[in-house]
Amino acid sequence: MTTRALVITSSILADNGQSNALANRFIEQAKARNDIEVTQRDVVKNALPHLDISELGAWQVVAAERTAEQQVLAARSDGLLAELHANDVLVIAVPMYNLGVPSQLKAWFDRVLRAGETFRYTENGPQGLVEGKRAIILAARGGMYAGTEMDSQTPHLKSMLGLMGITDVDVVYAEGLNMGDQHRAAALKEAFQAIDQLVEGF
């Protein structure tokens, strides 16, 4: 049985980004197997504009009644949703920028977090509609933040995933990457080992 993994990268540093190094490690280990199919999406190279009212409004029009402009606008989200639904595992490689996620990654989430598509509102609050998927967060940080009050990034990502119904989430941290070469090498080695173990467990 083939496992399909969607890998989202969001570093503005491209090949020099440490979060991309974590993603590449996952991809290399996954491709070494015959039962994992990987799809890659770089939300920096293929950047999405900030969500605006025109695009939001296009989603709320029945597909058959959309204008030509609305069809183009809605297609952005529809394509990303189809890609999400087609995969079993969502791998998000994310650097920390100013204690948060890159705006390019937030723009991706803004297209896949759609009421009526990936979650719905009920009397008891929102209910996720994406079932049977898991997520892996590969987090690269210059400093040490995991488990502290300054790590607003992890709960934000888990909350957005949870809104869709993805609650099976593993997080791999590579921290202190700007705290000296020795520390960076040790942190990356530990993160790579954790990634290898996750892939082995598929």
C-alpha cells in the first residue's frame, strides 16, 4: 500500500534554508522506499497573494454561477484542496520568522482552511472535515523556543491543522541553529535522526 505525502516548504532562503534541509531529508528517506509517494509544494517559489474579499467571495458562489474572474480566483483554493485531499500525510517544513510562520505559508493555510470544505461550524464550535490524515511539522529555529511561552508558532500550526480535523501531529525541532556551528551540527543531526525514525514508522 502506497502512502502519499505532501511536503510543503516555506523558506525564503531556498537551498540555504535549514527548514528546507529538514524537508530534503524527509524526501530523501521517503524516496528510498517504494511505498511512499512524495508531492512537493514550495509556497515561496509558487507564492500566493494575500487573501482578499474578491477571492473569498468567489468561494461563496456556486461553481456553475461564477464569473470568469471568480472561476480563476476559486481555482487557487480548489486546486490546493484537491492536492491536500489526495495525500495521506502533510509534511510542513517551517522556519520561524519573528516568532511566527512565514506569510507565504499563512497564505496557503488561508486557501485550505475553508468553511464547508475542510471544517464546518456547529452549535458546539467548529468541526474538522479532513479525516484519516496525519501531519509532521519540521521546525527550524535560530534560537531555543520549544516548550517556552515564546513558541507561539507550534500551537498556531497545531490549531490550524486541528481546525481541519488533523490532530495526529508529530513535531521535529532543529533549534539553536544560529548559536554556533557545533550547536547547529548537533541540532541538525538529532532532527535528521528523528525524521528517519518517522519515515521508518510509515
